Amino acid sequence: MHIHDLPIKSVEIYELSCTSFLKNEEKQSIHFSLHVRCSSGTYIRSLIHDIGKMLSTGATVTELRRMHIGGYSVADAEQITIGTEYERMERHETR
């Protein structure tokens, strides 16, 4: 499915702010980061595509990170190391 194939739907953008802006004169490119707070079902890639169209240029998502969903937040997440508990159990069993 291409962006132009997505159905048109109404979404709410509660907050949209630019958190970084870098212009590379040599490559004639601009890289910027946005913080977006939006309603469920918002296609961020479509939003960026629309911003590029409004600016009469292209725009592409190169990185996307969901910070909140429902009652969950990345800030409340705990880091886990995959395999650590399994490796401890495996060492214990081989003794």
C-alpha cells in the first residue's frame, strides 16, 4: 500500500512541535525532528507526506518512535536484557 492509497480520514493533532532542525547545504537537504501528540489511528508517515506537499518539497520519515500509547509510556518502561535470565538458568543447570 502506498501513501496515496490510504483512505482519507479525520484525525486530531493535539501538539506538533519541531525539536531539531539541521540544514545540509552540501547535500541540499534538511533533516528535522518532530514531536507529535495525536489521536489514535493517525498515520505519521501520511502526516509527514502532507507536510512535504504543503512545503512544495518531499518529506520522508527516517525514524519513528512511539512514546505513549493508551496508559503506557516509554518513560515508565523498564529495560530488559534478552537472554540474561535464561543464561543464568542454563549455567545453574550445568553445575
